[in-house]
Amino acid sequence: MSKDQKDGKGKANDMSRKDFLSTSAAAAAGFFVVPRHVLGGPGYKAPSDRLNIACIGVGGMGASNTESLSELGENIYALCDVDEEYAAETLYSYPKAKRYIDFREMLDKEDEIDAVMVATPDNTHAAIAIYAMERGKHAFVQKPLTRTIYESRRMAEVAEETGVATQMGNQGHAYESTYKIVEYIRQGAIGEVTKVDCWTNRPMGYWPQGADVQESDEMPVVPYTMHWDLWVGPSPYRPYDPDIAPFAWRGRWDFGAGALGDMGAHIMDQPYWALELGMPEQVHASSTPFNNEAFPLGSSVHYTFPAKGDRAEVELNWYDGGLLPPRPEELEDGKQMGASGGGMIFHGSEGKLMADVYGQNPRFIPESDIEEIGEPEKTMERSPGIHEEWVAAAKGNGTTSSNFEYAAALTETMLIGNMAIRFKDANIKLQWDAENMRVKNLEEANEWLDDRNDFRPGWREVIG
């Protein structure tokens, strides 16, 4: 709810419009809307049919998200970004949209906003989305959902409390190929799955990581178009560093979630969904050298998920930075493992299933098995698209499949892997106590997990 709505001072016409978006009850109250095709031809949307969306973080991936939502016919009502130069193309592409630098000012002033799209650096996802959800705004947030485990749990908690429509931007979750993978695995196409290998070439060629990456000791002048304090957000403050903003923050512990956080939502998502993995019970990792500033150049993370229902225990292995899992003996010579820099292999008792990043191009190993196995039975209702799902749900039509309940658990699993990387030198398999959000056998890891004390004043209160 907006602040005015919480105080009981919401405007009558504003409430009617929002009620219309989420329920058909307005029709029963006597409202009459002329059909879209009469007013404006095929695809036309009357103003009462459109969401007022505020897009926050509109350079990079946020620009693409904004364009996608606009192409669906929704109203890009406001744009907010702390880096006006990086966001310039998007800012000038929507001249009618209101412009803001501070999301709090925007959400406090603009009661007409129905929903927000958040595509800022990982460290500010939670603060922005929670602030919006608590004011009754539907929330679409880029992956990974958050930078820390605590924030992921808070996001899921607030989403449940407020009942708004939520979605994480792992677009492969909505692909036809992902649905086929889930159906193949759940229908036993390769028998009982007990191991999954996932990998990505990130960060190679994308951003720097490793022990050589250091916090800058220079103090360059902050560009007048960059509002640096807001960019740093809840993370420990540091001077402006152009080596971090606007893109390379992904490899820094204070701002991003490394290669696992960047690509795990696109590559671990399919096994996580198909096998209903839930929380791991133990995890361990190995990696190249790193420091307190940046993630390693390459790492491997090994999870154990306990048996669940009719499913056996599952081992899930993650590799990044160019590291690869062992090549299956059944894979024909000359055949590539995965494509587009990553992929996944499901190891079943009766065969293997391989797919690329986003779950694309699922195929059996050897590929000749497809002739015997054929297509899976279509048992799941397909998604119209990651943005389309969310827009429809925000209007009261259906639900989202990568909502914050699901996305928070997937994100937490990725972040548990980052914790294992961080404490790889303990030389133990970390035992994860999901119920209490703690490591059973390494207190040092728990001290690191309790990062709420590191949130800067003013941001702790927002996140909760």
C-alpha cells in the first residue's frame, strides 16, 4: 500500500482504478469499458487496462526489461536511476515518464504507480523491492534476487505479507525448453536422477575477478551524472570507483554475487525446479585464489540435497570460470558440452539429458536416444513469457512461476554456494541448517552470514 492508503487517505478515483486492475468487481459496480478494438484497433489498451510501471535501474538489463514491458502495452510511468549517463538512452526513450534519482522519493510521491521493475546492482535489490512491496506495488526484480541470504528471506516474507504479484527475471524459467526438461525429468525419461552438473564460462571475458583485483586507492572525481552514495546503497561505503560501476560490480563481494549468482538463476533453475530440490544439507567448494574484494576467477561448488518424497538424494555440482565437469563417456566425439558458454547435464539411472544456458536445446546423451524416448507428455500449462506472466498476475489474472517464494529459495541455494567458496579453506563440508539459517559446523561462517550489521544506517531500516 502507498503511505496515503495506509493512513486511510487514498484518493477515491485512484483506488477505483487499482481495484479495476486487480478484480472484475468494478464491472459489477456499474463501470463500462469500451472494447479495445473499438477504441484503438487490434492490440490497443485502454488506460484502465494498463499498469503504471516505475522502472528502477534502467541501464544495461534494465533497459531491456523496460522495453519489454512497454512493448506489452503497459505504461512506463516513471524512470529512476542513480547513474544518469549509463541510463541516458532509456531516460530519453520515454519522454513522458517522470524521472527520479532516489527510489524512496519516487515511491513516496507517486501514488499512481502500480508496479516496479528493479534492475539495479544486486546489493540494492532487496531495499528497493521491499520499500515498494510495503507500499502495495507489484515487483519484478532481476536475478539473482538478492546479494545475501537474509535479504532473500526478507523478500519472500514481505511478498507473502503484502500479497503483491512478484517475479524474478530469470527469463529461461518461462521458456518452452525449460518446461520440456521439467516434464522429461518428472516423467522418468532418464530414470532416477541422482546427479546434475551445471557450468558457466563466466566471468571470463565479462568482468575481472580473482586475487589481483583490489579496492582502488585512488579517488577520482565523481561524475556529476553519478549519485554515488545512492549507488553504494546498503553496502559499506567506499570512494567512487569507475572500475566497479556501472558493470564490473558483479565480481565484487560487497555488490554482486559472482559468476554463480550471475548465471546460476539461468542454469541451476531447471534442475532446481524439475527435482524440487529445496535446501541443501551440505556444501563444499574449491577455487582459484581470491581476496576480500573479489570472487575467484574460477570455482567449483558441490551440493548434497537430501532425499525428498519418492526422489533419491541428489548431488549438484557447479563449475565456473572455464572449469567443466567430467565429459560423459556417452557423449559422441566432436559434440560440445552445452553452448553459449554454459549448460547442464542430468545423470539418470537410464540415461543423461543435456541442455544449454536457460535450459535451451535439451537433448539426450547419446543424441540417438531421442528416437526411442520421443517428446515428453505435455502436463504443464505453458508460460506466455517472464514479463507477460507478471503483468497478468499484477492485474489479477493467474500467478507467476518464478515468484519470490520460489526465487528466494533458488537464490539462497546459489548464495550458500558463495558461502562455501568463501570458507573453502576450512576443508570441511559445511552442514546447512535451513530452518535456523546457520551453518552447524563452522561458527566463523555464521559470523559472516550475519551481515545485517554491515548494512549502512538508513538502509537497515528499509530492509527490515
